[in-house]
Amino acid sequence: MTGPGKRYFLYLIVLLGLLSAFGPFVIDMYLPVLPEMAEEFRCDMSVIQLGLTCCMIGLAAGQLLFGPASDKYGRRPILISTLLVFVGASSICCLSTSIGIFIAARFLQGMGGAGGIVLSRSIAADLYSGRELAKLIAILGAINNIAPVVAPVVGGGVARVWGWQGIFVVLLVLGVLLTLLCIPLRESLGPDSRFRGSLAASLKGYVTVLRIKGFGAYCLVYALAMAALFAYISSTPFIVQKIYGFSELQFSLVFALKAVGLAAGAASTLKFETMSKAAKTGAESGAVAASIAVILSLAGCGSFLLYEISTVFMLFAIGLVLTGATTVAMNFGRECAGAASAVVGGIGYIAGGLVSPIVSAGNIFVTSFSLCCCFLMLGTLLCGKTKPNE
């Protein structure tokens, strides 16, 4: 398949990379202020984490809706519409005075951000296939995983000057800039390639892709890796700040260092012969790293240095799984790219949203790493059962 010209390709890398990074920015940017917000809203830790959970549910639901909608109406109009929703929801977050309003606005913010995530994969699959698609997804994955490096550092710095509301002002500005950046975007799904039935009928694309042998398995591998990732993400502010006593800014820098491991894992998938092998290797090594962290903690050896080393290795492995599993699944489901992308992303954020409130049960350190280990072990069992045509 022949892709676009070089200049437009570079434009796509920038645009699709920023769009795919919506999830990390919407989720990670306010992580440094979670403990502070729990105190300001006078609510329990588990309640303030509902803002994280509802945002991820919005990210999942939005992808499941906007993927098929883009198969029918085209990628560009759906993308711009969802960005406008994101801008509006970010405005509400900035002005929230109660935890209920804030949580509802976070759901809408997730819905708006979902369009960028699902359509970044769909546009890539419209233009590329096979190894070319793998290379593009690996590049986007690396860019996407730089977002967790930048987001908490920016969030921590902004919070020190303008408080937690300033973080959502920055997200609002980001939404406006991305909307403007979409103006030169060409439609990647021509009228002849679109679904011609009703929008409700376009949801049958889910049935089509789920019937493809191997697609569902690699969607689950991706979802399990996302569950492990969000078990880490939702627990790390409390571990680093409450257990190890770091400040918001120090936490941001620590989080950034570990996010480099995630980005390096995504970029390293191209070193493997196949994407399925990259996913399996990542699941296996990530489960080992997480289990070592649990053992060290239970043995009373849970120093900060050992925590850092184990999480960097685990995140590197998760980066392998996420990029490898995404590429395999999208190659399987490319005939209904919008629906396929929605299933991959939707099930991933549902898994992440469900696991986030659980990590605070009991010893948050042991619970979070135990969950990571279990999810990645399950991913290992699923990998390799189907031989994808890569």
C-alpha cells in the first residue's frame, strides 16, 4: 500500500502522535495533585480516584461509539467534533466546585479525548498495512509514551503556580490547538470506502471484527497490559508521595523517568521478527519484574531504588506488549478499521478503569504489583495461541 508524501507523512506523525497521546495527557497530567485534590474536595482517596475511573470509562465508551461512526461518516468530521467536546469538558473541569461535577466533567473529557485516540489508529490503518503499519504504530507508540514523561512534569509545575485548576486550563489550550492543527488534515476514508448503512447498522462492524480468528485474543492481551499499566499509574502517586515522602514536583520527575522505559519498550518492538513475539516477550518479562517487586516488598526490602528498578523494567515490558498487540490486532481487523480500533482501545480503557479503584485495597504497594503480575501472566498465556500473518 502506498502512503502519502513525505511532508504530509511528517505532518501525520505529529498530529497522530499528539492525538494518540490524549489518553496519557488527560490521565497523567493531574496525577501529582491527586492527594491534594482529595484534601481540597474533602473526600477519600478512592473517591478522588473515581475521576480517573470515569475518565477512562469515557475514553472507552467514546472509542466504541466514534470508531463505527467514523467508518460511516469519515474520520475528519468525527475527529473535529470530538475535539470540540473535549474543549467544552475541559472548561467545566476548570470551574468545578464539587467532586460530583468534576467527576462528571472528567467522563465527558474522556469521551472527547477518545476520538483522537481511536482515529489515530484508524487513519494509520487506512493508509498503511503490514510492516509499514507496524512501523507507524511503533513510532506513534514511542511518541505516545513520551506523553507520560511530559504530562506529570508539566502538571506538577503548573500546580505549584496555579493550583490543580491550572492543569485543566493547559488541557483546554491543548484541545484548542489540536482542533486548529486538524484543519489541513485530509480525509483518509473516501466515500466509496465508507459504511453505507445506518449508524446503528455500522455497529455490526464489531460483530465482523470479533469473528476474525485471533483478533479477540490480541485485544485481550492489550487490555490486560492496559490493566497492569493503570494499576501502576493509579497507585504510584500515593506510593511515591505518601510512602516515600516525595513532593509533587519530585514525583513528576520520578514518574517521567519511568515513562521513558515505556517509550523505549514501544520503540523496541521493531527489533523483533514479529509483533506477536514482541507482545509475548513483553508479557513474560513484565510478569517476572512485577513478581520480583512483590517478593522484595513482602520480604521488607521495598526500598525506593528497588521500586524504581522494578517498575522501569516492568514498564519497558508493557511498552512491548501494548505496541505489539495493537499492531497484530489492527492487521487482523483492518477491513473495519474504525470498529477494530474502537474495540482495541475501548476494552483497554475499560480494563484500566475497573482496576484503578482496586489498587488502594490493603497494602497499595503489594496490591498494585500483584495485580500487574497476574494481568501480565494472563497475557502470556493468550499470546502465541494464534499465528498472525505479519
